[in-house]
Amino acid sequence: MKLRLTLSAAFAGMFLAACQTPPEPAPAPEPVVEEPPAVELPAPPASDEPRVNEWGGEVPENKPAVDVDEGGLGDIP
């Protein structure tokens, strides 16, 4: 009789343990986003000052050498 009670208690315990729902997982921690370091750019040169390259030479403006009338093709013979 004791063996039956022990076995039935063991089966009841196993059944109850199998029916339990697992605990909810803990929420994931929020990722830490680091700001990129600030990049300091030199100020653009003023329009009346000539631009100078690293060898000390003057950088020419990006202007066409000749007059560009409506596309720069000129007269096609």
C-alpha cells in the first residue's frame, strides 16, 4: 500500500511539474549607442582670399578658360 501511495504521489508530482508554464524571460537590456566623435572642419576660405594648397601654390577657381555659350560646343562646321 505504501508503494502505491509513493508511486501515485511521484506520478502526480511529475504530472504537475510537466503542466507548469515556464517563467517569462527577463527583458533584454537596451543597447548603449555611443555618439561618434565630432569632426572639426576648417572654415571655408573667404571669396576674396586665394586658396593655397599644401605646397604653397594658389588653387585656381573652377572657371572655364573660354566663354561657354549654351553648352560650350561653339559653332560646329
